[in-house]
Amino acid sequence: MTVTITPLAENAGAEVTGLDLRDDVDAEIAKRLNDAFVDRVALVFRDQTLTPRDFVKGASIFGTPMKQLLAQYHLPDCPEVGIVSNRDRDTKGDGKILIRGTTWHTDHSNTEVPPKATSLYAIDLPDSGGDTAFTNTCAAYDALPNATKKRIDGLQAVHAYLSSRTPRKLPKRTKEEEAASPDMIQPLVRTHPDSGRKALYLNPVRIEEFVGVEKEEGFSLLGELMAHATEDRFIYRHKWRRGDMVIWDNRCSMHQANKDYDMSQLRLMHRLMLEGTKPA
Ligand code: OGA
Ligand code: MN
């Protein structure tokens, strides 16, 4: 079968057909897939049948799978694969159900070397809703007025695990986990290591302030950039089907889960991440 890659929206998303992720891919197909991954920021593979090990192997086309950071959500026999579901609880916090990923973010931006990619594989889904949206932050950067680019190029942001103005909760961590993750300074505008394009590196859940910018002014800048970067024209909104594997590039996108569905129905994903490089 031939592999085809079809864009799904103007600035983000592409569907790959003709590929079973359990099969080996040759160098030419791997290159096409990697180029599309960077260009489209999120790739969708339909109708896959993947054990956790198959999932790890398939994602390896795009890089090196790493251990999931939140140990409480690992699969016991496959530490690269974790679970994201609407039954997950904040086990180290109040023990209540915590739907993760429900506001715009990029994954683990408070770590020194955030994952290059994250991937979800849909196991169980609600009858409707529960989409994941992706926005292309290279396209968003390109579309900024020159004056704004000038103002923000070179700015640095302080990323905490959880910022004081976060729009949502994150799972609580142990004292040891907290101590092992100091705040991290990241560029607000990063250069994509593969494409050379500049991207906004935004995350309202984590960004506490910008270095050398008064706090209130920083929050209003963040608000302005977020409003711009999440305009419809930059977004692909993925409607999940069982068996979908979606992989996205954290270096040039943000994503958001939607908790707009019937919570009595199970939404269960397998999740993995690929090793990244230090944002620059
Ligand atoms: C994630 C995430 C979104 C979703 O796994 O990092 O944000 O739709 N998930 O579950
Ligand atoms: Mn996420």
C-alpha cells in the first residue's frame, strides 16, 4: 500500500493512511513522515491496533521514547507508556478525579529538556466530544506584527510546575518530586531545530513571569499572545476514533483536551513522549 499524507486544516494536522504502525518503515517513508510531523505539527494515524510495545515501536519513527514523568500513571510493565483517562485521580492530592490537559499548553515546559513529541493512542472514547485541539505556534509567530516580534524576540520566561495564575489544577506531587524540579527559564521565541522556523513557546499553566518585565505587564503580554496563537486559523481540532494514534510536535504547537462529554462514559488513552532537546 502507498502511504499518503493529507492536510486536515490550513495550518495544522495531517492524516496518514496506508501505514500499519506495527510494520517497519523504510528511510524514505520515515523522512516523509518526519517532515510532515514538523510541518503539520500533529499527525493522525487511523485504525491502528497497538499493544503498548507496538505503540512504542511505532512512535520511534519520530524519536526516542522516554519514561513518563508522572509515575502514578505508568503502565506497570511498560514505563514509557502512561494512561490518560477521565477516571484518573489526583492520587497525591485530594484524591479526586482530575481531567488532565484541559487548557492550552505544551508538555513539561518547566523541565530543562521538554519532550519533543507526545503521542496518544485511543483505547476507549465517549460517544461524542472529548476532542483534542492543536495550534501551530510557528504559523502564529509568523503572523505577528513586526513590532510584536521585535518586542518579544529575546524575552525569557520563567516556567514553574504550576504558575500562580494557572487556569487549571495539575496533579499534586510529593515533596521530593517538587524539590527535584526547580523553575526553568525558557525562551519565549524558540527556533525549531529541524525546520529553523521560529515558534512562540507559550504555556499559561507554567509561565510565572518574563525576565525583566513587570509581573502585571507580563501577564497581559501572555494573554495577548495566547489570544493570537489560539485563533481558529492556526488550529486543527481532532475528533477521536477508536484506534487513532496521534503524535504532535511540542516544539511548535500547543494542545488542549476538551472535557465537554458525558463523564459517565470512559475516555482512555495510552500516552508516550519522545526525548527532546533544550529549547533555544
Ligand atoms: C496530554 C494531553 C490531551 C487529551 O496527554 O499531554 O494534554 O486530549 N492530552 O487528552
Ligand atoms: Mn498535554
